Amino acid sequence: MTVINLTVNGSEVSGEVDDRTLLVQFIRDQLRLTGTHVGCDTSQCGACVVHVDGKAMKSCTMLAVQADGSDVTTIEGLADGAELHPVQKAFRENHGLQCGFCTPGMIMAATDMINRHGKDLDEETIREELEGNICRCTGYHNIVKSIAAAAKEMG
Amino acid sequence: MSEGIGARVLRKEDKRFISGKGKYTDDVIEINQAYAAFVRSPHAHAKINGINKQAALDAGAVAVLDGKELTGDGIGNIICGWMIHSKDGSPMNMGAWSALATEYVRYVGDAVAIVIADSQAAARDAAEMVEVDYNVLPAVIKADKALEDGSPQLHPEAKNNLIFDWEIGDAAATDAAFADAAHIVEMDITNNRLSPNPMEPRSAVATYDASEEHYTLYTTSQNPHVARLVLSAFYQVAPEHKLRVIAPDVGGGFGSKIYIYPEEIACLWASMKTNRSVKWTSDRTEAFLTDAHGRDHITNAKMAFDANHKLVGVKVDTIANLGAYMSLFSSATPTYLYATLLSGQYNVPNIHGNVRAVYTNTVPVDAYRGAGRPEATYLLERMMETSARELGVDPIELRRKNFVQEFPHQTPVIMCYDAGNFEAHLDGALEAIDYKGFEARRAESASRGKLRGIGTSCYIEACGIAPSAAVGSLGAGVGLWESGEIRVNPVGTVEILTGSHSHGQGHETTFAQLVSERFGLPTDNVQVIHGDTDKVQFGMGTYGSRSGAVGMSALVKALDKVEDKAKKIAAHLLEASDSDIVIEGGEVKVAGTDKKLGWHEVCLAAYTGHNLPEGMSPGLKEDAFYDPTNFTFPSGTYICEVEVDPETGKTDVLAFVAADDFGTIINPMIVEGQVHGGLAQGIGQALLEEVVYDDDGQLLTASYMDYCMPRADDVPNYQVSHYKTECPGNPLGMKGCGEAGAIGSPPAVINAITNAIGNNNLSMPASPQKVWAAIQASGSKQAAE
Amino acid sequence: MYETSYHRASSVDDAQSKMKAAEDGKFLGGGMTLIPTMKQRLAAPTDIIDLAHVGDMKGIKADGSGITIGGGVTHSEVADSADVKAAIPALSYLAGLIGDPHVRNRGTIGGSVANNDPAADYPSACLGLGATIITNQRQIAADDFFVGLFETALNEDEIITAIHFPKPAKAGYAKFPNPASRYAMAGVFVAETGGDVRVAVTGAGNDGVYRESALEAALGGSLSVGAIDGISLDASNMMADMHGSSEYRANLVKVMAKRAIEAA
């Protein structure tokens, strides 16, 4: 067991974890932040995407101990208090979600994408950049629309 | 702004999902919770000689429980709930399926024991330490092979692995029509085996309360009430009043979460045995190994035309692979949900369908989005397109010539189409894709060295799965009605309780829109409650695109009763006649006067009971059961345009048009979303997805590394439009939209590719390798000619 | 995942001594392969030694001779690097095709090259550009480094601290991804460096990354599509699986080679 200290959604947290504990397990089971999901075992579906030190990463492919000392943002920490993040708003306004399971990872991936590319995100880039996020409900049409709308809004 | 029928109301449920506050089964953490892992068969077929649990128990497992203990405790076998009789009159041959195998394992992943430990990692560690001594037996994977003499036998009940040999339609009349036909087109068609893959893996949290002898099960279910019924009545886990089943937020289903699986049964039972809450959550590989698969048909099909290219007959011989055991609706999918649609949108005077269902050493196969209807549509629409090519006529005109034009239309295969206008959506789709401009676009592609193709599919499907008496006569073990309850609170807000279950469909919004339409209340004043057997009395759940046509119809009936009572109260208070009362915009008015009450005032009066009409009971709460009079028949035209890279065989879907008739639409935004999702799954089936077993029954596509899920860059922007004819069979005129996209799209994609490459011999999924090989084959054929 | 012990290395020497102390240790770069493999219980190291915090393995350096990339540099850093784009744009392009954005944010060049997955992208760049693999113990030419499927010349306690890529006159990469995994089904890196042409292939060969001598011979000293038009490659050296037969892969190698040359 190892004690880790990190910042999650702006709060200092610490926990004692088995070294084999994945970051996503620590976030879900110990911090009870259950918005981050697990949808596959092979680092492909992206339901677990969080931001680690400002970059989108797959929390199912990282040990919690690797995140010791890091600054982690999960879907629960994206909004500014009661004010939703523009990407969250855009997903709702454009019907970019159905069952909601892939949504937190999609939103965290989209936020990172917009941070890197700015407002001029074209459809082709969005579709390419979504390679690491799988949705089974929406057929992606409205997810792409949501991200383009959010990019415009944030730019 | 109106939030009633037809309004694009943003979804109420989204607020929690976009904030990470959804509550899915794996998010539930109970006090005193333990974790389950399953010991699964690594063999496709084997006899269990013995199980040694000692090492697992020594390593700290709380319990290791096996199939003999399970059956010893009186837990019953898993059953298929739809009886099919073979054409010789004999009932289907159903083999025994215990939640934990007792003597034999019959597919890779078959559960042998449940291991309970204090953490998920510890449970998995311990499960690996359970030693099972197997006597490995030969396995059979392909359905046609399974029927051969000498093939490995799965169940003693099913000789030659044949579950049933069923037929529909008139064989003699169809043969006679073929004898007189001017043209006969024949094709061998395979419908590829798929894995549904909702993004949320299955999960269960079971808790036994010894003091009350009561069980609670959180589970990823599309129909928690059916789960409770089956768990109680057939599996004898607990009587219904001692079992609460909750399906909280569920992350997609697509059919795969209809069924009651071994894991839920085992977790409930293990919870009682260990006196612990027991949680199990599937990982993705486990999902591939155990979630019911879909499709997997091998078919020989023939179409007969007269000299004027009018259809005179359709003849179909299908072998359906049902896997190692019969899942809950597995027998209905390749029979009544498939062969009853073999008339398509066409006037076909003679149809005969024969279906043999067989056991193989693979995961059970059951309904997956569309369930039978995609298989029927795929073969009909590939044959129509291929027939047109062989007859040398325009595929659009061949279809148009054979369309059903008058309604109601009785087909030779049970279904009676109640309404439709097939020309309308065909014309709409042709215009949307700019069909006339295709040749110019093809030439432009050719100038870049690419092959462009266009393909059409005209589908019709049957939704709602009803009425109960009819499905009962066809073998269904349950009725397929729906229930609903409207509870108006004293302050005028409304709670809707429904037996439908939302796992992405947006019921919390669309169902609220019905109340908004009726009483002029904002949808924010309406709460939709579903998915909990303690809250909603009964319901049949959500599948078969039935929540609108059946679930909402039940609510309409309950709303009628609420409206009626509210009007009586208002009439009494306003000293007017009931018939003069109108409810709109949140007010209850006497027509033609300025006399009115606020909606909330009438509701409060109902609950104070101070001044009610003579003999009226207080309260404002009504329920209703609705049993439909017929299936509903959504239809549509889908056109796909592709570009193939001849050097690599890669297909790009450039454009996809969907023109559908869903009858009345409550929320177009949500309906469009349903179509989009269905299209991606259909394009996935056509281009990307296939479950593959090797000859020994090892699953080769056990993760996303090998099972190809559609991703954002695999699919285009879709053009979706609606052409309405109202369904006369239900009060709202709705038809159902959940499955259409997956039903109609695969043949459009394949027809487009075969059009592009000039070779009709292509099977799904049309992977780059297969398309490249087909181009090579047609190239060498052309060279030889 | 089986139980394991995690150790965070502060320097290359620290990492090496931690590895020596371990019973059955593994170095952890970004973990994009090792962790999924451990999750599937296909690898069970007693100890993992995390290299992510070793400062000496960071950074990209450019000089007249080429580019030197630290073993701990992530794929997204390579893809976004102005120095890499200026000197070897094909390498930047290749890095941007690895995995997905989240994987690229964490996965490292050292980890990928040390793992030598037969369908990974970087090995083809190393071989195609004639890179030098720099370890804490020696320098290894790419030609000597890749031994077979998941096998390299590395010793157990050897760490890739950097990779030096000589600047080519021209280079290009083209990849045909496996539709499911998105790893290369055929990835071809072509480079012309000082009159010498190399064609390195990943994803398709029976024995991992390799140089396609038939194409190199046809091209001679310069990159031209016309030179390989008539060539047909021997399928017997190609991998076959459900996604692609060896004949299909042989075709893909040639098509990707043409496209890589066009892109160079």
C-alpha cells in the first residue's frame, strides 16, 4: 500500500492505495467521483478520460500511484460552480448524448481538443480527434455538432 | 414556447449526465459490499469432472459457489419465454441452462462458479485459483455444420442440434408461382454475427436482508419488472414481494439488457449464501464472452418476377444460430420478428419462409437492435437491387413498381400493414441525395482514381410487439401491453410512473411533453419515474421500439382519466357543466366565460376534499394499462453514397440519407438522435463489425482491438427527414423510431459498394480486405471476359 | 492486474539500481502498452519502475545532423515539436498518428521503441531513418536493435534514454490502420538520406518491423513512385490474420510505399 497526495478538482486529497489500483478506480471507489466511467479494457473507448496536469488522459491506463503529486480534473470539476462549462452546455443544447455513459469522457476529451485547437475546429479534425472515444448511441453526428458549437463559443 | 407534442425540448435528464451525476449500477456502493468474479470455461465444450476450490479459499475468498450448490438450493434453469412449434407440430427442443454449469460447459465463457471476495481484485485473483478439471469435447461453431450428422451434440433434447424447423406462408402456392415465373433471382446471404456493445458493461449489485428475507437487485436492465417476474416465477430466487429490482441509469441496451443472465441470478443467490451485498461488473472482454450476440443467419433466398417485373413470389430458407442456450426471446427473433417481414414494402402474393434454429458452442444469440427485421430487410433489399441489375432495370423503378399502394394491406405472412406512403419517402430521399446528379459525382470520383457507388434500401418494420392476445397465440409467455400512472400532486406538479425504461431514449423528457401538451404545464413541473419495481407496479420495459406506441399510449389513457376528474372538480367549483371545461396553459376555464381556476387550485381541491362533487373520492391519481390493437409499421427509404479506394479496398461513406415515416413525433430532436444512432450501428454492421470464433470456439474478437466499433471518422453526417402517415392503431398515431436506423441501413451500404465495384458478390462486414478481394475478383472476371 | 510494487525513479541511475533490486521488474514509460497488458494479466512484473519523472530523458534537441529525442518524450510532444516539423516532418506526422490524443499525451517514444510491437509506428521510423538508439549503456544502430516480435537488443536493465534521427533529404510515412485497433496493418516509412534509400515496414511483416529490400532495390538511390509501379511483393513474408491475408498485406505495403513516396 502506498499513500498518494494529489489535487482533484481543486481540492487536496490523499489516499492509501494498493500499487495496482488504477487511477480510475481510485477516483470512483475511494473519492466516490463516479462520473468517470470504464467502458473497455484496452484503452480504446475513452469513457475514463480525465485531465491530468491539464492534459486529457485515460484514467484506466494509469496507476493511481503514477498520479501522485498531479493535478487531476474530472467531469465533476469541469463546471464553474453552478455555471456549466461551455462544452457541457453544448452537449445538452445539441443533443450530443443519449445514455450518458460515454458522455463524461467525451466532454473531457472535447475540452482538451478545443484547448489545443481553438475555435477553428473543422468537422474532419473533430472526427479524427475522437478516435479515442467510442459512443454507441448517438452515431457521433450530434457529438461533432456539440464540439464545433462549443469551440465557437469558447473562441 | 410550447413544450408539447412536436417541440424540440432539450432533455431534462441531461443535466445529471453532463455533470457526472448519473447513477449507474456500478456507481452503487452498499454497506458490507463484497465483489464477485466468475470462473468461466476456457473451452467451447467440455465435461466438468471436478472443481477444487481450496486454493481460492485459502487465499481469502469469502466463498466459492458452484452449479451443483445452486441447483441444490432449488434455483431453476434459465428459460426461453417464447414457444415455437416446428412445422410437424412438435414443441421446440429446449436444453437445460443452469446459471452456473453443473455437468457440461457449452461455450467459452460459460460460468462455472462464482467467487466472492472483499475487493474486485481479490475476487479475480481467487477466481484464477479455482481449479476446474475438464474433459474437453469437440465443439461446433457454424450453424449449418451443427445440423450435420456426426457433429458434436450440445443438448440431449435437441437431436442434430436442431431447436425447431419452422415455416410460415404457403409453400405449395409459392412453388407454383415460381414455376410460372419469368425471372428468378437467387442469392446466398449471410447476416453477420454482432455484439451489441452498449458502452456501459452489465453490472449487478445484490443485497439480501436476512431479517426480512428480502432481496434488492440493482441491475443493468431494460425491463426490471420482467426481470423480477422471471427471477421469481422461473428461477425461484425469491417470491416477487420479497424481491425489489432497480434498473437505475442504464448506459445503453440495444436489446442486450432485456435478458436475465446467469450473473444476476448468481449474485442474488450468493448474497443470501454469504449474507453480504455482492457486486459484479463485467469488463469488456467478459461482455464479448457473455452478452447475448445478435443476427447470425445463413439464408438461401429466391425472388420470382413475372414478365412485367412484378414480384410473384419470395422463398427463403434460413438457418439461425442461437448459440449454446436459448436466451429469453431467442426463438421469436428469427421467426415472428423476421419472417413476418418478408413482404417488405412490396405486393408479394406468395411467400414461403423456412427457419431452422440450431445450437452451437457459442454465446447465446438473441434480439439486438432491430431483431429479425434487419435480417429480413437485408435480404429483401439486397435482392431487389441485385434483381434490378440482373433484369437490367433501374433499382428505384423496380421497387416503385412493386410498392404496396393501398392500406390496410394484408401480407401472406401474418402482418397487416395499417398505414404508409412509400412513394413519399422514396421521392424525398431521392431528392435529398440528389440522385440525378450521381453520375456526375461518379465521374468526378473516377477522375481521382476512386470508385463511387450509390445504394438504396426501402425498409418496413414492425414495432410495439403486440397485441397481447395475438402474441400469446403465437407462443409468447408474457403479454406485451404497457402500464402507466399519472400522479398529480396537491400543488399541481405531476409525477409520471411508467413501465417503460429509459436507457438513452429520453423518456424523462418526451413523456413529460405529453403532460405539457395536455395541461399546458412546463415540463419542469413533471417528473418521470421508472425502473424500480417498488415504485412502479408493473411494466414490460423498453425494446422493440415500443415505448412511444405502447408506453405513451398507456399514459394517454391515464391522462384521459385525470383530465376527466379534474374537469369534474372544476365544473363543481365553478358551477358549470363538465363539458364546458377546458384545460390549457395551466388554467382550468369555463369555455366562453372569464370564469377560471389555476390548475394548482383544482389539484389542491382534489386533495383537501373540502368541496368535491357528490360521491367523488379525494385525490388526483390515475393509472392505465394499454394493450395495442396491432403492431405499428414504420417505413422509410435509405440511400447511401460511398467512395471506394480500389488500391486498398477502403470504403468511405460520403453521404447517407434517411427518410422515415414514424407517424406522430413527440420530440424531433430525440427522434433524429435515435435514427443517427441506429444508422451508425447499421453502417457498423455493413462495414466494420463481426463476431469471429475460430474452429475450436475461441472468441477471436474479444476486445475492441479486434471487434471494430464504429468511430466518429467511420461515419458521415446524416441527412434525416420525416414523412408522416399516422398509425391508426394508437391514440397518438405513433409508430416507433428506435430501431429503424439499424434495420434499414446495412443493405443501402452494401448496395452502394457493390454498385461502386461492379461485383454483387460481397458479404458483411465489407472490410477493406474483402472489398479489395472483390475488386480483384471482378477485375480478373472482366479480364477473362 | 496482479499485485505489483511501484517505484518512481528520479534519475536513470536510480532507475537502473531499482531494477537491479527487483525480482522481476519492468520499466514503465507512459504505460500505454504495459498497463493494458498487466490489466489483462498477461504480464505480472513484481516491480514496476516509473521513468516518467526522470528529467534527463525529456526534451527534443535539434542540430545540423538531425534530431535527438529523449526517451521520455511523449508522442504529442514529438507531433507538436517545431524542431521535428522543420527537420523531419514525416516523423512529426507519424507521431500524430499513434493511438489517439489521450494515448499520445502519455505514451513515450522510448517506451514504444523498447516494446517493439510489430504494429507500432515508431520502429518503422527508426529503421527507415537509420536512427541510433541511445541507452544508459551504449548506442545501438536501429538495424541491430529490432530483433523480432516484441524483441529488441536491450538488456533487462537497459533504458532508452534518447533516440537520434539523422536528418534525411526526403522522408515520408503512410499508414493503413487496422480498422478495429487502429494499429498499423501496413505502415511504410521511406527515407532518402545521402543517396541511400530505405523502406521500413511495420504492421505487415511476419517478424515485426523490417526493411523491404525488393522496394529498396527498385528505388535505387532516389524516391520515385514510378520505380516501384511494376513490383509485386512476396506475400510469404507477410503476417495473416482475420483482418488481412498475407496477399492483402503485400498489396498494402506496396500501396503505402507509393503514398509515402508521394508524401515525401
